[in-house]
Amino acid sequence: MANQKKMTVIGAGVWGTALGSLVERNYPDGVTLWSRRSETALVDVVQDVEFVLSAVSMKGVLPTIEKLKGHLSNKTILITATKGLDPDTMRTPSQLWQEAFPDNPVVVLSGPNLSKEIM
């Protein structure tokens, strides 16, 4: 499909992999799963995507944001699936994303869940 929506899932742990797998069921060629161990640079896998889903740990949120600054279109929708608070600022992940990318829509995926239960 030429106009298929594309998403990058940042964080290839159990949670990110589960979420990426669910999206891939509907968009088989539209999902890229990225890990800090990936050979491809993060900024390269977020080019021309409609959605970026962050499933990194709380301590990984700010470093991920720093890597992405200046590399996202303001049309990219940011989805955070990270739970917790930043220990230094007491801000939620969504607040950190919105502060760093004020022109981007930020969506929060939340609620009680376990990776194996949503599969």
C-alpha cells in the first residue's frame, strides 16, 4: 500500500515487542521495532513515520528525547507507553515528551496491563 501508515516502536523489550506485534497485525509492513542495540540510528528509523511509540523504561525517556530533538516532523504523533515519574522533575513521561515536542500531538497508552495479557 502506497499510503500505509508507518510507525516506529522505540524499545524492543517485552512491552515494546508486544505492542509492535499488535500493530503489525494490521500494518504488516508498517512497523519498525528499534532498540538501543540496533545497528540503525534512531533518527533514521523515525524519518517519514506517522507515529512514534515509546516503550522505553522511565530512565530511558530523557535520553531518547534528546536523541530525537530536531529529527521529528511536527506532524508525527508521539505515543508513550512508559509508566512512572522522572525522579528529578516528578514529571510523567507524557509531560516530558510534550515539553520537548510542544508542536506534536502526544498520546498516552495507560492502564493496568501485562504484555502477555494483551497478546
